[in-house]
Amino acid sequence: MVKPFAAALRYDGSLPAPLVAITGRGEMARKITEAAVRYGVPLVDGKDIADRLVFLEAGDLVPEELYEPIAEIFAFVMQIDENMGRLIEK
């Protein structure tokens, strides 16, 4: 049985690329997911990307070959944040 995997990414303008904040399998993946839900962090199911992130350590920068799919995820999350902001303003 394959254990679930989770990764949390972080990016701000001071970094040359997004970095891996934390990764985990099995129970740790469950805890990462629960924390994301608790703090309102959007979750994205990206098995193909997660399979590649599993080999990175916390603090590692995302490799260049993942820039495009990671950028798409960040754009998706930013769109969610904008939409939520509009709903809250109403």
C-alpha cells in the first residue's frame, strides 16, 4: 500500500523560487493536511507534482522543471483567495 504524501510550499518575492516548507508521508501527511484545513490553507491534489516533491527536503527550492506546474497551482490558489475576498466584502 502506498502511503499518502503531502507537501507545503512557500513563496514570496525575496526567494528565487518557491521552497518546500514541509513534506511528509502517511501520518505526517495527514497532519500536514489537517493543519492546512485548520488554518484555511487551500489544498490542491497534485499527485504528479507530489511524487516529485517527495524527494525534496524542507527548505529546498523547487527545481526549475517544476516551475510551470507550481506556478499554475499558485495562480489557482491566488484566484481562490481573490474570490473569497470578494465574497467576504459583500
